[in-house]
Amino acid sequence: MENENNEVIIDSTENNEEKEKTEVENTEETLEKKEEEKPQETSEAKLARLKRQTAQLEKKLGIKNEVKSETKKEQKSDDLDYGEKAFLRSYEIKGADEIALVKNWVKRTGDELDVVVEDEIFQSKLKSLREAKASADAIPKGKTRTTQQAQNDEQYWTAKIESGQAQLNDIEDVNMRRKVLNRRIEHEKSGNKFSSQPIVIT
């Protein structure tokens, strides 16, 4: 009977081992299923999670201040400092559009400012930018022609009336008529007490 008991014991250990194997396999399968059930973390979410974790570690270790100063220097590298702006002014490069051209050129070529300013291609682009700006400034902004614009001007009507070519009633715009009249009164008050046309009584 002992043999039978021993056999039974052996059988029960074999059954226990089989049960453990099946349990291990079942737990592995459930872990795999749980991993499959978890939504896959996107790259952006993973990046955000890692940034938060590094920020927490930096806060614990006290490294945060050094990292901020380095990032500020990197951000400022795109902007020109006062010394660089003064250098550009010495080459008569001023204005937002010309400085933007310099920044773009430095960013694209990677050259230093002194090399960029001496570059022939940059000089030609700067010259064409200045010419385009000058021609845009030369074109009148208004839609009206200069003769029409002059008719709406106080000086135009004052000169016409003083020369005798027009009278105050010839001005159609009432507000303009008032302005011309007020200007004429001011001119008479501040002007010469003696008229340029003497009155001759005959």
C-alpha cells in the first residue's frame, strides 16, 4: 500500500506540476491579453509622459534652473542682440524687412554676420529689396489724381481766392469753405497791418 500511496503521491505531484504549468500559461495568456487590451501609446503621448517624468526628476535633483537657461540661450540665438544690430547699422542695414532678410540669410547659409554682409548675392538681394521698397513708396496711395486732390486742399483754394481766380462761393464743400474762411481770417489777423493794395479815393 505504501507503494500505492507513493504512487499516488507521485501522481499528485505530477498533477500539481501540471496544474502549475497550466496556471503559469494562463497567467501569461492573461498578461498578453491585458497588454493587447491596453491602447497603444502614441508618440506624442509618450513624449509628453517622458517630459513630465524628466521634469519631476529634475525638480527632485535641482537641475531645472540650468536647463532653462540653456533653452533661453537657444531661443535667443534666432534674435539679433544689440551688438549685431549695431554691426548691421554700420553697413546701413536697418528696418524690419532688411533685418528679416539678414536673419533668413544667416539661417539658410549658417554663415556669420560679417560674412553675410560681404556676400555678393546677399548684397544684390538687399539692393533689389531696397529698390522695391523705394518704388512702392513712390507710388501714390490714394485713388484720386493729384488735380482732384488739390481741389480738396485748403491751400489750393486759398491761393485761388487770393489770386482772384475764384471766390469763396465757388467752393462746393461747406466744411472746406469754412476752413478756407477761417484760414483767411487768421492770415489777416497775423499778417501785415497795411494792405498791399492801397485804397485810392478819387
